[in-house]
Amino acid sequence: MEAVPPVSDIPQQKQKRYDDIKNNFLKKFGNPPEFFARASGRVNIIGEHVDYCGYSVLPMAIEQDIIIAVSHSSTSDKIILSNMNPSYQDFECSIKDFTISKSDPKWFNYFLCGVKGILEYAKPNALRGMYCMVSGNIPASSGLSSSSALVCCSALVTMYAHGYSISKKELSEICAQCECHIGTEGGGMDQAISFMAQEGTAKHIEFSPLRTTDVQLPGDAAFVITNSCVEMNKAATSFFNIRVVECRLVAQIIAKSKGLTWQDFKRIGDVQKTLGLSLEEALVIVGEIFHKEPYTKEEVCGILEVTPEQLAETTLSTNTLTVQSFKLHDRATHVFSEANRVLQFKRICDENPSDALKRLGTLMSESHASCRDMYECSCTDLDKLVNICLESGALGSRLTGAGWGGCAVSMVPVDQVEQFISKVKDKYYAVEPSRSAKVSSAVFATQPGGGAAIYKV
């Protein structure tokens, strides 16, 4: 039988935070909560923008999380949401009838994604209203999966409030699917690590079928997260989904060029597998098939022998219908090389050679260069931060998460962490007042954390 999220007592060292949430719940709703649900954020150590292409990734859960205090109602069908962060306004709706806005991704829409996912999966006969108080300490739009953690936590809340027991694997897949309701076409990494994480180990996550393997990170290195303080909500822009569509076009054009039924393919990894190619061989094919200059929509339609309307049906997404240019060579180059870096990173961790830290650091820095130059998902401030991290003693540093802002993750010798953090604070945060104001939560060393759980009151 597959593992389900645990139902546990609140960890003693976390009791104060849960008491604070409980008191806020009591003040807001007049009664104490019946249970808590928790889902962690994550840092992706390597494997950026490849999960939705069908390739594996290597993240770990972090201590920062979303916690929701809950009581349910058998007499009301209302979901009543409140957030301890006053920046996020209260919200209520009927659990029987609600809509999720793709054009205006406010915080409560992520909560509703999780609710919708469970209702579609379990189809409960009797729907219960829920009173929910949300507390989160994952920096928003930072690349640490605050939005997916909220989706996962909401799904866990809805599952438990309705008396269901669903496996971690199924919950991961449900949440990867239901986050599409807000318009994000992700690949499943964030949801998988949120549910399947284990304290003390990173995870190598593979897809189709979903499976995870423990990865022991080097004990003589620490992973330090630094926030660029540039925020980017991937559901509020088309940047992320344009990359998804470009990769879809890569898969379809390779398939057509090799005589396959191209309409059957959405993911690059599926085409590679069908053709029986190694990642190295796939990179060679990229150079043979794609020119380095951007492709126009007209050119793509000509290659696939479709009209723009047919392309919209087979390939494009709602917020990419007006895109006229696609950088297919560079996107494919990143995906195949990044997928290979993930496998190399895991192999080095497993074998632990004497030069492991040097080799792992090189892979991380190569990953950032590819994200910056081939996938174009970095930004000026994030590049500057990565360079400062390397100058300050990191063995490797790279953006983590979707990019266009957010955080960098750096691998630092464990005996140099304090010195590293001090240098980065001086060089990146102290020179800019807006960053300096956020520095207390913007830089921290992290260890692999645990997965989503229910906690008793």
C-alpha cells in the first residue's frame, strides 16, 4: 500500500507558531481549529524547466512552509478563508459553486485549485464548508514554490476535512493537474517534492510514472538560498507558458522530421524515448534540425503543415495565442543538456568521489549559464546575485525555480557558510535600501525538510 500523508502531533520546536495560528483562528472565527495541514516550499538544486518536458529533477523540501488551521461545517457549504498576512484579503465562496480566475491570480485562487482537484478526484456526496486560517513564511514569487505549496496544502485540507485518505503519489499528481486551473502548465516537480519529501535527503524525481529516489547530498557542503528580491508571478505573465509551448513545438517538429505522428507528442522526453536516442544524440539532432535564429509562427505552421488556427488547437495555450516568435534551437539545447546535468549530479552524489564538490559546483554553474543564455529565464539582478555568490566562496550557484527573478541556490563548504552569508549581505543587500530591508528573510542556509502532513490540535 502506498504511503499517505501522516497525521502527527505538532513538533515541540514548532509549537509556538501553531499556537499563534490557533489563537488567530479563534479570534477570527470564534472557535478553535480541528486540525492543521502543512506543506513545505522547496528549492530545486538542479533541473530547471525540464519537468514539463518529461525529464527528472533534483529538489529538496525546505523548512519554510504553508500551514492552514481548519474546522469544517456540516451545515454550511461556505469556504471562508483568512490569511495571517494582512496583505492578503479575506475571501469566501460556496464549495459547491466557485470559479478560478486565470487572468487575475489572487492568493485564494491557488487555494481553490487544491479544493477543485480533490473534489474532481474524490467526488464526495456530501460537501462540507470549511473555515481556514492560512499562515505562510515562504517568500512570495521567489522561486521557492509558495503557490504550489498553497495548492498542496489546500488539497490536503480538503481531503482530510471530507474524510478521505489519498496516497502521497496520488496527491502529487492531483495537485500537478489542478494547478493548471490557474493557467500554469507546470510539470509536477513542486507538488511531488511537497508530498514525497523526507527529512534529511534530497529527492531525484522522475515522471511517467512518478517515482522518487533518495539522494544524499555531500555532508561537507551546505546549500544557501539568497533572494534577488525581484518578484515574478509565473501565473500572471506568459513567460513561463511561452517556454512550455516552445518545448512542445520542439517535440512536435522533431517528431515530424523523423516520420512520427507529431500530433501525438507534447513532451520532448517522449519523442526522445520513442526514437531511442541518448541525451547526447538528441543534442546532435537539435543542431541538424533547428536553425539558431527564432522561428516565426508562419514558419512553424509551414513545417507542421497547419493553419494558425490548427496550431492554436494542437500546441498553443490560452495566453500564448498571440506569440509570433519561438526560439526553438536554444530551448531544446537547454532542455537536453539540463536533463543530462541532473543525471550527472545524482551519479556524483551516489558515488561521492574525492572531487565531488568541485564537480557538483560546476554542474550548478553550467545550469545557470544555460538558464541565462539558452532559456533566457534569468534577469539582471539574479545574474548579479549569482556572480556575487561565486565571488563570495560558493562552489556553484544558480537560479532556482521558474526564474525571471526569485532566488539563487549556492553550494558552499559547510565551514565557510557564515563568512559566505556575510559577504553576500554586504555586496548585494547592503548597497540597496529596498533589499537591505528584506535581508533578514532573504538569505539562509537550508537542510532537506519533510513532506506534507496533518497535525492534531
